[in-house]
Amino acid sequence: MNPMRPFLRALLVCFLLVISSACAPQAAPTQPVASPTPLPGSELPHEGTATPVGEPGGAIVLTVWLPPGFDIAGGNLAANMLQGRLAEFTEQHPQVRIETRVKAEEGTGGLLDSLLAAQAAAPLSQPDLVLLPHVQLQAAAQSAVLHPMAGLTTEQNSEDWYPFAQQMITVEGQAFALPFAADALVVAYRPTAINGVPANWSALLEARRPLGLAVADPWAQFSFVELSALQSSEESTKFSYSQDELTQLFEFYTSAQQRGIFPFWLTQYETYEQSWGAFTEGRTPMVVAWTSKLFDSRNVDISGAPLPTQDGDYFTLIRGWVWAISTPYLERAELVAELAEYLSTPEFIAQWSAAAGMLPPRASSLAAWSPDAKQALASQIVLDAAALPPQATLKLWGQPLADAMVAILKQEQTPQEAMQAVLAAVANP
């Protein structure tokens, strides 16, 4: 055997490998994932790694997270309308496919918790668009998991939004979302049981009729309403209360307990579903409830009225849901903003909110409702309403306020003692 033959064979193999490598198609260069602009003092989100932004063939998959109450598979008219609206968007954008995922509204594994967990461990798993309870917006924005709306759309600046809707989407002067749905605290009653709902505290005390309420609500949302109504319009959205304001409220609760308006057995109710159950069983002729419950099409024999306040002026607090952009891909942020706009048009919000029994956050949408009792009540409350405070404020004041009301109705604390206990708890959370 020629001694050079093995050497020549090895040299030929190496040459062929080099040629094969040079001719192979090269992977396209990837781009880094852009991070949302953080608020001053907040940390930047974890930088993502490069990844394809669509499917093979050029399709772009947009992921939308929804709370359970907005599940497009819910089978009701509102769910079908939202599902249809998403389908219309993909028809207008053939390169887009939309996937929806339902997340719990609160708690471990919920919307906010999942957003923060994805940011920390897997930023590319963040949704492109999320329907977020507005009370969670501040925490999400300060954690830099959301894109500010400025530069992506101007729709947040529309004068068509009610003042409470503007409050829902604003964090430290920046808009981080577009409003979609709202729900307000009111009084539901049966006209066959009572003629109407007293407008102020004095009339309510004179009527001596029980008013159902989730007294042990850990966010004390009814107390927030009544305390904010005591303040001037400039102060009512600061959600900080003085000794005098707390004492006035607790003196009212004491008088209401003595006259049977707030009987002690209400202290067992932590949710508005529970107090609504007592109302449907006939234990109270009226009940503090959300408009979404009152506007349910099955409750045709139930009427509604604004909450009684100290001076009788209309005021309530509103919880809402907002479309927030959380896509980890900067190059698709404008497309996601376009989707958020498409889901927030006056015409669609008017139709969807009427079907869902929700309050529309736009004046033109409410004007498009049928002129009936629901529209009349909504029109009474939306102009002077305010958005519930951020979740951190609800947690700070809520449980102390709830504990104080429970103690008063059980005759365990005087108004002065309850006031001192609340301020001590808030000062040392």
C-alpha cells in the first residue's frame, strides 16, 4: 500500500467539510428584545434573548391575557362579541393570529403575579396585551412590565373618556393603558319592598330599613366611598383620611347599627356576592352592589340608586379593566397598540358594555345605550365618580377600615377608639 494514501484521504475529507460549511445557509442575525420604559426609580426588566417573533411562514402570534370574567369562551353574548371582535382584527391583518389565555384576576398565578414572574424568569413569555384590573396597573407600571402609551397611540388623550377612566390608566402622570370596562358601587332595591333609597345619611337613619353590605370586605370599598365623599373634589382622590373624617364615618356607623340599618349579622359577609345572597333571600330590602350585578338581564324586578352620602351628592368609586401593552418585542408594540385601539372604539364599547352589564368608560358609548333605567342610573353616577385607588392603598387602609366597622357593629369599639385603631394600623402596616 502506498504510505501516502491514508494521508491524502484524510486531507480530502477535511477539504470537503470546509466547503460544506462555507456553503451552508447562515442563520439570520437576531435582534435584542426591547424593554418597556420604566418609571423613575423602577428597575429595568430582565433582558430577553433573541427569538423569532412569529411562526414559520411569517405569521405573527399575538398573545392576549384575560381575567375569567372576560373569557371569550364564556358562551354569553358579551363573550361572543369579544371573540368576534378579535376575529375581525385578524381578518383585517391576515399575517396575525391571536391566542387568548385566561388568568385568575388576583393572587398567586393571577394576572399581575404572572406578569411579574415572567419578567423575572422568562420575559419572552409575557403576553403582548393584557386586560388588567386597573387597581393593579400602578404595580405593573412601576415594575416596568408595561409600555407607556405615549408614542404608540394618542387614543388615551381623547376627551371622550370620563374623568374616572383617565384616572384608571394614569400612573405618575403617564398613561399606561386604554380603558375598556367599568363597574360602580350603587344600591340595588326592590320597588315592591321600598319606595326608594334615601339620598343622605340623615334620611337613611330616619328610614330605619336594613341596608345589605359586605361589612368584612378586606378592601372596605364602601368605607372608601363614604370617606372620599366627605372630602372636597380635590381631596377625594388622594385616599388619605384625617381623624375628623374617620370619626364622622364611624359615628354614622354607630347610629346605623343602633337603628338596625347595619345589623351585626352583616359582619359575616366578606364579599358582595354574599351580601347579594342575603338580599335575594329577602333578609334586606336593599343592598350595596356592583352595577354589573344590578344590570344583569335576569334581575328585571330590581331597581338601582346612587349610594347615600353624608350630604346627598352623587359619588361612588369605580373598579375597571384596562388594556395594557406588555409585549417583549418592541417591533410589534405598534401593532399591539392598534389592537388595543380596535378593542376600545366607542361603537364596540357601547355594544359590548350593554351586553356585559358593565359601565362604558366613554361618554359617546353611554349615549348610544337605549334610553332606559340603566342608562339613567349610569348617567347619574359616571360624571362624579372616581376610580378606586391602587391595590397598595386598598391593602393599606382596607383591612383596618373593615376591622373598625366590624368592631362598631359588634359594639366592641366606640367611634373614637375605632378611629385611633385605624390610624395606628395605617402608620404601622
